[in-house]
Amino acid sequence: MMKREVARGGRIETAALLAVLLLGLIVRASAVGLQSSGLNAVTLAQINTTSTSSTTVPPAPTGLRIVPGNGYATLSWDRNAETNPTFVGYQVFRWNNATARYVNLTPGGSTSQPGLLSTNRFIEQGLTNGQLYSYAVSAVDSSFKGGQAYAYVQLPLVPVQAAAAIAVTFGPRGPVGPSVPLDATEQAALSARVTVQGHTAAAVQAACNQAVQSGVPVVFLPAATYLFETTVRVPGGLTLLGEGTTTLCRTATASSTLFSVLGDHVRFTRLKLQGASTTWSTTNNTFGIRISDKQNVRVDHCELLGFSYGLLFSDQATGQVDHCWIHHNLRAGLGYGVMIASGAYVLVIDNEFSQNCISMASSGAIDTTLGVVGGIYYLRAGVRPTHWEFRYNHVQGDDQSAEHLWAVDSHPSMGGSFAVTNNLFEGLLYGVGIRDGWGVIRDNQFRNFVWFNHATPVAIRIWLTTQNGIPVQNAMPHNVQVQTNSFASVAQKYFVGQARNVALDGALVPQTTGPSPGQLTPSISLQEMGADGILVWR
């Protein structure tokens, strides 16, 4: 391996430069403290070799990692720069050999104003296997200045077949958030549209009604801030399309809902949805999108923050949540990014979650009309068990939550089945908590868990509890298969309490041996939605 320094200059917002040969190995960059300020592109000749340092700008990100994939590369780095009071975000660059410039890849930017990332992870797709790519990452202040580090690494060529066996993929497999552009096929499919006139819920509702009456399938929300004085009720068959983070829909009160879905086959895409508070709150009772008993609802490439419930699927609804950024939902005791309840079937895949009380939770259908009978909560008759799958997501950071609850959680009433696979969990106190139901937790990575108030970090916990102090009818986590997960800097991998037939890497936990119905893997397997927007299972 050969490594050499590259010159540095005054108009690039780089912080850690790394060259990686796709389909090679995971690479780490070394850092040195430098200072820079940025444009969207810069030539190598503009870089000088003078090294400076400053305590007033964010330091260089440490621990830069690049994982090569089949036509894409996943970058991640430590969040050390975020404690600096001047930090506002990250930027990512890639060297372009044809133009001899570093090109700004950060979503949401323009030629005059670079974009910013709030997460410490970035994925670039559309790359060519076998090619050499150089990336740079920077932590910057509001003037786009920040420390930088760089390295140049030459890697050997690795065949595609060998690369496929290097490692399991963890986390999103493509770019997330509302600023990801539509591809040509989607642009054509969404070209017939009704444009919202005005910036209120009433204006959005009027556009939805007009679209249905005109037989137009798309309602377009141009870039603007929309203040919702009431809930928009979305008829079936519509797609609500925004222009990325610049299309912001906000609640006007602390107890309102932005959207309620009235029919099947509804899609929300390229929207930023915000509730009443992005900080710790006991009074925020806002909902982003509520889906009750409706089928094939897709929420993709959206940003949701500041809610008590970001997304709520209930009453045997079906849907998919993909390529979204769901963060800062910090309502005390709630703060759900996604809640799946009472017989809903939902696939949650390829998303970024951060700073939520609970990123994804699930429950069954407690019969609230009966209340507590004989000291027990009973479930509603005739409601199928809930099923959910949480795959290829990245969950990081809950230090702004005062409660530090489980990042992924099944409530004691859940009673159904689940699959937690190929996710990356990091910077948390607690990872996956299973209090009811049965399923698999497989091929996930848990790393860099954090101690809070002397509580021991735990990656996976399986144990029976009550619902707010009341036992639930037939609740028991059972037939849970935990296998081929990886752990790094996690104090406790597993905690298994009262449960039935829990297997850790093929070995049955002795104290859980006992009779329980079912099998070791869910009988339902959700398939990703295709162009038809239909969620199918087998």
C-alpha cells in the first residue's frame, strides 16, 4: 500500500480525504488539523501545503470509513466535531479526474450556496466497479470553514465475486432524504400534476380535491413553508410531491396532524415535515402522517422531525417507509419516528434515524373499550397480529433524549412477528428491545454504545414486561432467533429475561426452554414495493 500527502488550499471544505478502490476493503483515513473554506469545486493546483490550526472552527472528523459496494460507496465518520459550538454540518467531496476538481456531493447545495449534511454518513451510487475514487469530508461552521484531514490510499483491484463476500451490508443502500433527485423514469411518471396555490393546509387540500376531480395522480408542493392550520386528508391514489427540503410542511399548533390518509395507494415523497418541537418536550402532541386501515401507502425520500408520532400505521394498514431521514422526535414517553400498531404490515427499509425517543415501535390492538378486566388488558377480537420488518437502516444517537428508550421496540401487546436485519446501530444506550412477539434479529452491527447516568449499554434485550404496569393477554416474547450480529464497543451484547425459546447464534438459552407455538422465523416475508406501489408478502 502506498500513501502520500496531497497539497491543500483555501477554497475547499475538505476535512478527511480518502481514496478507495470500489469493491476493495474498508479504509480508514488519518487526520491532521487544518483549516479551509469552501466552494463546490476546487482544483488540485489551488491547494497549498501550509498547515494551520484553529480552535474557533470545527475540528476534522475522525474515524473516516469507506465501505465499497456493488456500484456504490458508503462513507461514515465519528461525530467528534459536533461538540464544537461553531459546528453547523458536514460536506462531502469526490475528486473528478476529468475536470481536475473536487466536486461537492452534499445534497441540497447549489453553485452559490453549498449544501450541508446533518448526519455522519453518506452514500454515493452510480459508481463504476473497479475504479479508484477519492473522497473528502469536512465539518464546517456557518462560513463553511473547518479543520481538515486527508490521505491518499492505493488499493489492489478486487474482483466483484470476492468483494461480495467481504462483509455484510449494514445500513441504507442508497442516498436518503428529500433532496435526492428523481430519476428520469420517475420524473416522467410524475409529470402530470396539480400544483398547490398558496401555503396553507386549505390550499393543499384544495389541490388534492382538484387532482381527484381531474383524474390527475400527483399534487405538487413547490418550494415554500406551508403552515398547516388543520389536517390535510389525502384521497386514495394520489402522490404528494415536494421539491426536497425546501418544501417544508409545519404544524401550526402543538396538538395537530399534518396528513391523514383517506384511501389506498397514497405516496408522500420529497417533503420535509415538521412538528411542534425538535427538543425535549412534554406537551408536543403532533403527528406527521396517520394511516389507519389503508393499503399500500408509501413514504419515501422525506424528512420528518419534531413530532410525537412521525408516522403511525394502524388498524391493519399496509405500507413502506424508505430512504427517509427521521430525527429529533423527542416527546417524553412517546417521540416515535415510526409506530406500527394493531395488525399493520409495514416494511421500514433504507432509512436514517437519529435523536428520537424511539426510532421504531410496534404494538398490537388492546381493547381500550374494555379497559382493565381482572387486572389484565385484553386484545381486540378479529384483528390480525402485527408484522413489521426493519431492514438496512442506520440508527444513531439519542443523547438529546432524557429517557434513552429502546431504538427499536416491540410493546407487550405486539403479539405478532418481526425481522430486524442488516441495520447499523451506534451511539445509543439501548438497541433492540423485544417485549412480545416472535422473529429474527440477524446480520446487524452494533457499535460505540454510550453510557448514560451509569446505565449499562445493551445491544439486544428480550424480556416480558407489562403495559404501563398492567399485564397484557397472552404477551410473551417467544421463538426469537438472534444470529450473526456483530458488536464493537458495546458493554453488553444480550440480556434475556422472561421469554420462551430464544436462540443466540444457534444455541437455545436454557432458561427460556418451554412450550410456545410458532416457528423460529416469521412466516411472513415482505417484498419491497415496485413501480406499481404494492406491498406484497409471501
